[in-house]
Amino acid sequence: MHSHPWMRSKAFYTFATFAVLFFLIIFVSVNPYEVQVPSSVASISTHSRDFLKQHLNTETIEKPLHQEEKSIHHDVAVHYDDPILPTESTHLAESTHQDDLMHHDDSLHQDLPIHHEDAKSHEDTILHNMPIHHDEQSYQDELKHIEETTHYDASTHDDKLNPYDEAVAAARGHNAAPLPVHLPGVKSKHAFATFLVGTEDKVLNGTEDHYFNAVRILAYQLLHSNETRSRDHNIPFIVLVTDKVNEAKRERLRKDGAIVIHVPSIGAEWVKARVDTWDHVMTKLRLFEFTDFERIAFVDSDTLLNQPLDGIFDDPACAEQQTMHNEEKRIRGAIHEPSTYVFAGNAEHTEKHHYPPSEPGRDWPNTKYLNAGFFVIKPSIEMLNYYLSVLNTPGSFVTDFPEQNLMNEIHDQARNMPWKQINVTWNVHYPTMVDINGGVKSVHEKYWMDRPIPFRLWMRAKRWQMEGYYEAMDAAAAEKST
């Protein structure tokens, strides 16, 4: 078959070329291709600082490096006063007290807007809070700032400088009597704290120590991140550790800016936790020993910040309360309660809660039951002795959730020291992107858990921002020491 002579002419080829170009332009303009985020970026598969700066979107999330460096806490000398012991003997308790009273501020449940997740929320939030690309000059300025403000001194990283570990820990064994703990050099009357039990290397067997990484994220967010660090830069972050946390990990946390304190464990033989790994959770009660502070906010290690938390100390629930003196409300077998107390907490949320939570039953299964993952106390040796008297009274509380149920029993709404509900925006359980977009300050969730993609990416981004920040700090310190 032969083609027409015109089809072999120069005019034909010119016409065909322009026709193809014309239709190609029309097709592209009508059907623009959507740029997809590479899966390696979406999953944040590397922890290098350069990766964060080059690939992650920082316009809608915190900058991984701050502009004004906070001085880093290293080992601190810890001093103790003479022990203060209970003055009354304990007796066997009667059955656990039950009540049906509702003792919450009704204002928490009124006129609160409800945010509902619609079909578009997944698309809107898939890359919510992923760090934004900085221009080259901004990137170089931040590198220069890190180099100028990093001032590690390896000589200060010596655990022997901390008498709590060396001079006291051996003598103060399991269930050691309470002692006031003093941290010289601390300028604030407030502190954040968490508790790290630790996992032995043989148990990890080469797997990642998620709880250790979670504490590092907390240190980064509370002390360094532009978006979430405390506005009062003097507020320290205290990490209570057990002997299961090895020295290398303690050293890493000190470099991250935390005050690391090895504390004697607390427990009772009759207490049987639902999970074996909860056997050491009573040890977090050692926070009551840090009496230099007027308030300590305890934050579980598996917590992520969305906004600064230091405003919690101004929450009305954190005000000092007068203890009631009703003999019928006392825990039988325990010593008398202190005359004043502070215990501000947060009721456990439902998995399908709205934000902000506002309706009992729908948003809280029980508004009287607090979650021990976020609370504020006033340190007091007298209060710790009271706690220990209840702990050492068999049958005084249900032990499946050990320290949480102990706190709920002591500060039950029908007791003499009822706990106070903090503002519902400070912390939520079972979080989603609805909570994040709604402005919640912090969420109680494990960053390594398999959650819906938008929220999972938000959590993983926090982890890699922390890694990138500290890698840059370490690199700058290493360069200065050479």
C-alpha cells in the first residue's frame, strides 16, 4: 500500500508536528498531573537532619531547630534531708469504698463546640504538620546558630558527680523511707517529669527501645522545639529512672537536656498488676520527694506535644486545696491525710470522643476516674507517707492498674482529698487528627503504634524531628571539640 505523495512532503510533516504539540498542550492543561509525595518521604524513613530540612514541609508544623537555645542541664548534685516517717501504724483495710457522686465543674461541659470529622478530613490532614522546606539562607543560619550555642562539656557527664546514684542509691534500696530531694541550681518552682522503667538489652534483643525514644521526644519538645517548648525556659524536665536504664541511655538523656535521677523503687507484695511491666509504676511516687518545687506536672513518656504545656501550672485545678476532715471518708488503716494538697488530673476519655470533650458518657466513660498519664501535684513528704500507708494496707484499692487506681482511691470524689479536673484541652487519650486540628495541647499515644495514616505521620514526624535536632547538636559539639 502506497501513501499519497503529499503525505511525504515537508508541509505534511510540519503540519503533523504542530498538531501533536497542540493536542499535547490541551491534554496537559485539562488533566494536570498531581505531584505525589514519595513513600520514603511520607514514612519519614531517615533521621538525618538534612533529610528533614530538604524533604519535609515545615510551614504547618514546628521548625526542627529553635532560634534561642536553652542551656542544657547536666548532672546535678542532689541533697537529702533527714527522713520523715509515718507517725501512725497501719491496719488492715475494709473493703474498697464505692461512690456514685459527681464532683466536676459543670462549666467544663457547657457551650463547648464540637468538631466532627467529615469525608474531606483525611485529604486535608494527610500531610498536616509535616515540616516545610526552608530556603538555603535560613538553613545555613540555623546551622550557624547551633554551632554558636552548643556547649557540651564531656567532663560534666560523669554519673559519679551525682550523689543520688553513688552515695544514696545503694543505701536507699527498695521501699526506702521518703527523703526530701534538693536540686541545686534549679531556678523554677515548677517542673515537668516523667518516669522511665527501662528495658534490658537482652530483652530488647536488637529491637528498638521505643519508650527510651519517647522520653527523648519529650525532652526535645519540652526544652527545645520552637512550637512546643516551655515559654519559661527555666522549667526543668526531670526523668526518674530505675536501675534497668543503663548508663549510656542516662548519658544520652542528659545530653538531650534532661535531669536524670535514679530513684529507689516502691512496691508492695500484695499488689498484682494486670501486666508484668507495670510492676515498677509505683516508683513514680518518688516525685513527691522533690520538695523544692511548688508544682510538678507528670507526663507519661508516651505523650506527644502539640503546643506548649507550661500554662498548665496556672490552671485553676492546680490550686492548693484544703483537705476535708470527715472520718467517714477516710481510708481505713491509713494514717491521717495532710491538711492541704494539690492533685489536678484528667478523666479517661472514650475512644470515640469529640473534641473538645464535653459530654459525660459519650466523651468520658466515667468522669470521676482519672488517668495517671497526666497530672499535677505539690511535692510533699507528708503526702508521700500517706500514699505509702495506703499502699501498705492490703485490700485498700484494686491493683490491676496499680498507681492509677491508688491515685483514684486516695483522691476519689467521695474522699477527703478529691482530685480536680484540668481544662479538657491539655491532654486527650485515644487521639486523632481531629484533636490535633482542634488545638489540643498534648496527646497520650505511643508514636510507634499503627494508627490511621494522617495521625501516624504526625507522630512519626515528631520522632524524626527530635533525631535530626540532636544529631545536628552532636555534630556541632564534635566539631567544636576538634
